[in-house]
Amino acid sequence: MDIKNSEAPITTVTLDKNLIDAPTNNIYKAISIISKRASQINGDIKKELLEKLDEFATYNDSLEEIFENKEQIEVSKFYERLPKPHALAVQEWLENKIYWRNTADEIVEE
């Protein structure tokens, strides 16, 4: 998923409950699936951000010297302006981009 070009809203929006629970016919299952995907997205974004910030890291033993790195600040601001992981997950859910299956319905072969 390309989070930089996502159609997900940056602000809070109200959604129709029937749109959310349509694929599962159960709002609780739908919310559970969306929350698990949001956790995955959050982990991916965090990993990507930490990798980019490590490029700017300076390691020194002096606590008195604190450097402000403009590139590091710009990277941080860019990630702050992105849509939140839950908004991205909801957008994916509404566009049927999340694969899910109900394991309770599957027949267990022995």
C-alpha cells in the first residue's frame, strides 16, 4: 500500500455503519479486522520512520550538545501530516483491499 498517495481522510469523518459491516454482516468482526490492519500499518510506518531518522543520527557522549537537524525535522513533519493508521485501514476496508477469512466457517480435516 502506498500511504503517501492514499485517499484516506486526514481529519475525522462520519461513515455509514452499513458500509463498514457489509462484508462481514457483523460490525464487531469488521472493526476487529480493521483494527488489526491498522496495527500492521502503524508498525510499517514506525519502522520506515525510524529507518529514515537513523540516517540523521549522530552518536556522541556529550549531553550538552544538542543539534537541530532541519532534514530530520522535515521528515518528522512529513510523517505527522500523513493520515493516521486507522484512517488508512478504514479506507482499505471500504475499497475491499483487505483480505480476510472466517476460520470458524472452515471445515477442519483430521
